[in-house]
Amino acid sequence: PGCGQYPSRGETRHATAATHRPRNRLMPPTITALYAGLLAVFIVLLAARVAKFRHANKIGIGEGDNRTLARMIRVHGNAIENAPLGLLLLLLCELVGTTPNVLHLCGIVLVLGRLAHAVGLSRTAGASIGRVAGMALSWTAMVLMAGVLVGAFFGVRW
């Protein structure tokens, strides 16, 4: 029925369940869920790596002047700093109706960027191809998604 409790013109009070489905019902954001799941597993693995190193080296808090641990903490921290924004942007893109191909492209680029950055920083504290590529991929995905969202506001659909 219409907005109120009474049927609209031409409708009966005992309408079928099909007529009670909300219009414009959003589909669950399954594509974002995929990449959120992948990044969550990745971040938990990075945290577990830090915890294992701490335990093995008896370092309870801080980095204990251990450069390896400091780098491991930074790898985990950088993932925590960047993945949530990327996932939020991906979710919003999915909710505004961005096509699955664009969503998967952004999700893959974001995940690959986070992986490349983690590998690069894990190997060296200095500049490395992994760190640079990881930052470039992650930021590219985020800027692309930001552009999709601004475009959606103006009616541009991807």
C-alpha cells in the first residue's frame, strides 16, 4: 500500500507479500565485504607477527630499541592507518551503485597496494620498490574512489 495504513486507490487491504517489498532496497555490500575480509585477515596476521616477535624477544611494550620490531610495528600501523579509509570509500562506492568491475578494480588495487607496502617495509626501513609501489597503488585506489563518489554526487555513474 501507499504511505499510510490504508490501501491506495486500486489496491486491496490484503495485498500479497510482493507488494510490501520496499522500493529501492539496497543490496548487501558483498564486494566490499570480500575486500574487508581479505584486509582483516592480513591485518590480523601482521598483528600476530608483532605479538610473536614480542614474545620471542621478551619485549612487552614499545619497541625495546629493537629496529626489527619497530619496523614490524610500523608495517602493522601503516595497514591500520590506510585500510579503513580505503574500505570506507569502497563501501560508499558500492552503496552509490558503482559497477562491480570498478569496485573489484579498486578493491584489488587497494589490497595489492597494502601487500606491496607491507613487503617493502618489512624488508627495509629505507626506500624500496615495494613501499613506493604500495603507496602509489593504495593512494591511486583511494583517489579513484573519491573521484567516483564526487562524480556520483553530480550524477556521473561508473
